[in-house]
Amino acid sequence: MNLVCNHSEARSFGSLDVIPVSKKFHPPFTLKKFEVRLKRGRRNTKGENEVVVLQLKSAVHGYRKELDFLRFIRVVSIWKKTFGTPLVLSGRSLVYVAADSLILQAESTNQINIPAYIRYLGSTVGIEDLTLKDYIFLHDVMVKAIQCKGSNISVSVLPGTTFSQIFIDKQFSLCTDISSEQIQYSQALEPFNQCRNYIVLVKICFKRYLTLLETNVCRNNSLDYIAPDWSRVVLNPVVDGTDYINATWLPGYTGEKEFILSQHPSPTTVSQFWEMILQTGSKLIVCLSVIPQQFWPVPQTPLVFQGLSIWLESEGSMGGYRSHQVSMERAGKTTTVELVLCPNWPHQSVPVSNCVHLVDCVNKKIPTGPVVVVDSYGATEAGIFSVLSSLVRQMDTEATVDVFYWFKAINLSRPGIWISPDNIVFVYRVLSELCSIHRN
């Protein structure tokens, strides 16, 4: 989300006026721009000066703290090159300086020595404020930096880059690695929320099995893809006695909750789906699934669930894709959401870069609320869409792409979403073709 700041928020510091210009939100940080000017009547040969402030945010539940810190360092590095001026640090400045320097050392010499650098840092600036907790965090950051070395790639070299199978397999392994202690499924695995009609014997947490009775109410199309507790969408008020729906919040380029990844609504979950749309304030639904079950209303036949009326307002297209304008009304309040249909995306895209057309269409009109992306199980296709949406915008604004970061971040929110290294290969192919097109 981007905000244009009001000049009335300007503040004065002695002979200087500091005027906020803009504020942009990203999952690990906030980017603010200011203009610094001398007060009127004072001579200023340099005119006004632009200042950029990058503020690191706390990682969500701590699951991505090392990953987010690395992304923050890389973004700051881009701005350092842009301005070519000294960097002013505050907060955990020693940890930042140490991590930034050690990353550069690892990239140039292919080796690091954390204790030696800390001793050197202590001899030059003093490290009294560096705690044992900071040192452990620095070590963990460097482990992550070494693991994902080479994943942040400039768009200028991406088209000519060849990725070995060893590199792809390693990235896939690291992106999908997650400890069972980090992710809990207490609500998804409640018997009341289990699936009826789709499967009888399902695999749970990869090692435990549960026989499900056909009398159980359907909440999950497949237990291979379910919503963990910390990132699931919580219905409030509850629907049909539960706050659970198999839908997950996903980070995007400009927000921690930019996307909602959802399975295709079944006849027994369609009421929860539309309640989620209303409660989260979503204005855009992208449906990629090939399941023939229609979950939106047909002309002149509204859907009604617990006082919520849903009807088809109009039919049209968005960028060549079939779309519907759907209105919802409850207690006299009406809201409209756009539903875009693109079944079997991205499998029919030839060349593969054509699949970015849908991503571009959605990126151009990302609303204030989250974009709900639907596929059959709330799985790989929807995940690839959200990854490409973020990477295309990163490519345009930072001139780099970090496939590892987005694959890892989304897998933490929706474990098991990536099924093979081919998922990473596909995204690299799309981005490489896209860079070639832009360069030509």
C-alpha cells in the first residue's frame, strides 16, 4: 500500500522544514520519503534535499525474522547505491553493520569469520551494546544468508543466467524446510472441520492418519493443504458454529496481508467463503480452479446466507478474462466485489511469460482490501500467482528478483504449498522471459 502524505504534517527543526512526501508498506519494512528544506528567506545553494527512511518491522511470530532482516539489508543496499551518501543508523545498528559487512565478505571471498569480525568491530566502535541474543541472531542471519546465496538476482543478468539442478534442488529444499514446532493445525484438524465427500483416509501432519466419518461436515477439500493456526483467516462472527475456513493470509510486495489463498468453495463451505469476503473487506477475487462447482450467484437468482444476500450485478471482462461484478448486502449495507475467472492458469500459457498478463491486470487494480486467490485446494497455482505478483513489482522497483524470499515466506504461511522443484524452475523461466522482453 502506498500513501501520499499531507504537507500539513510538516515539522520544523530550527532552520529546517521536514516535509513527509510518501509512505510505502512492505512485509519486512516501511519506506518513508521526506523533503528537507531551509526555511523561506534563507539562502540555500543546494535547494531541497530528499531523505529516505527505511524502518525494519518486527517479524510476524518470529518465523521470518532472519529472512526479513536479510531482505531489509538488501533493500537498504539498493538505496545506498542510489544516493551514494553515508548511511545513518539507529536501533540495532551494530547487528546491521556486522551482518551487512559479513554478507559482503561472504560474497567476495566465499568465507566468513564472525568472532574475528566482532573483535574487529569492538576495537573500532565498541560493542558494549551487543548482547548474547544479538550475537545468536547474527549467527542465524548469516546461516540464512549463506543458504540463500545467489538467490537475489539483478534483472540485468537474469536472462543469461543458467541455474544448475543442484542450485534448484537446494533452493526447493530450503524453501520447504519447516519444523513441526513452528506450525500448528489445531483448528484445521478438529473433527468438526474435517472433510466429507472428498476423502475418507487422509494423511495428517505427514505421519499421522485419521479415518474420517462421512457424517463430518466438509471444511477442507484436501488435508494436504490446510490453514495453520497463526496465518489462517479467522471468521468473526463465526459461521455454522465455527470460526474456521480453509483460507490463509499471504504476504505480498506491499503488505503482510495482501493476499488470501483459498480452496475452491464446496457446497458446504460456500457460505463461509462469502462471509470471509465480507469480513475481510476484499474487493477482488481471482479464481484459477477448474472445479465446475459454481460458488457465485447466477443472474436473477441471489444467494442468501444468514441475512447476507449475494447477487450478480453484471458480467464483463478484465484484460480479456471473464469477470463478474457481485454485490453483497447485509443490514442495509451494500458492497461490490469483482470476480475474475481464469481456469487452469498458468498451465496453458505459451510462452510461459504470457501468464504475467493476468498478474499485471490484477497488480494494476489491487484494492485496499486483500486479493482473494482461489484454486482447487488453495495450493500451488494460487501460490505461484501471489509469488509472481510480488516478484514482478520487485523487478520494476528494485531491478532485482528474490525468488527464494517469496517462496520461503509463502511456504511458512501455507506449508506444503510447493510440490516439486519444478515450481521454482517455472517462476525463474517466467521472470527470465519477461526480462528478455523488457530488454529488447
